[in-house]
Amino acid sequence: MEPGLAAGSAGAGPPRRRLRSSAAVAQRPAAHASPASEAAVLAGGCYWGVESVFRHVQGVVSASGYSFPAPAPGLRSTGRAESVRIVYDPARISYRQILTVFFSVVHDPTQLDRQGPDVGPEYRSLAFVSGDRQRGAVRAFIDSLSAAHVFSRPIVTEIAALRAFRPVGASQQDYAARHPTDPYIVENDVPNLEALRRQFPQLYRH
């Protein structure tokens, strides 16, 4: 969340069950994208917190930015969304594992145009996809959560093709890691990081 963006207040999210963790993966991620790397772009509230969680997931390299969805029937907005681009090695971590982390500890997918204390469409829940394979995987994952009644309210996460991703400046990258005592980080992002460590120890890295 860049300085100066408006924030509102929100109540606690609905109770949700813990999602089953995936198989263990290798211990250290690649330091840079390799020819075999794939990418996922996910929006789930302020990018400080989303990036904070994924930088502690084995096998990924992440960057914060703004994403813009391609126009499509039924899509509520084509405006920017705070998001994180996650580059990962599919031989070490799967797209489904990334979705599991996203839907279980990164954000509450039942909150419409807001996340925690941040209010506005730029904080909406959105999975940007690059092709039918990712689109089908996200749709099937959301359908499985809905069928299992994991959340007490409907999931509002949208699925859209990525029109553009624009990284933010260096001062906003790795913000939570560089400002661990910021009150916003302590209250809103540290609990999600602890949830990752507790629920998915085989995916967690320091």
C-alpha cells in the first residue's frame, strides 16, 4: 500500500477451516527466474502483506506492483489492483500449492473490494491467469472450497486475464521485511506470516 492511499476500517473476517497442506518441497528457492520458471499474479489486499507471505514460501521469488485485468464479460472493474507477481519453479512448488497459501493464509476471499483495514476496489481479491490451464485450476480450486463450505460467506475472488503488471518502486518492495515494527505490518501482516509457518511448515522458509 503506497503512502497516501486511503484506508478504512473493517471487522474481522468470517471463520474458516484450515486447508490441508500440500506435499513437502525442496529447502531453498532459486535466486532468480530460470527458463523453467512459471509465474502467478495474485491480488488479495495491500501488496505489502501478500508479498510478505510469499517471500517466505519455498521456491518462489516475488515482486509487488499493480495489475490491470483485460476487459471481459462479467468483470466488475478493469482498474488497477494491488498485487504480487510470483515467479516459481513448478518442479519444486506447484500452482495449486500457491493457490492454497493464497486462499488460506494470505487473505480473506469473501471480502468485496476491501481487505482488513484497507477499503477500495484496488484491494479486491483477484487471480490473474495466463491461459486456460491457470484459469481452469483457479476455477476448480474455488469450486472445491465452496463445495466444502470452507468459508461461511461466498467467495468473491474474480478470475481475469492479465493485461499489464507494473512493479512499484524500490521503497515499496519487501516493505514488511524492511519495516517489521511498522504498526500496520505488526497488526495486519505478521499474523498471516505466523499462520504460514504454523499451517505449512514444509513450505515455510526464513
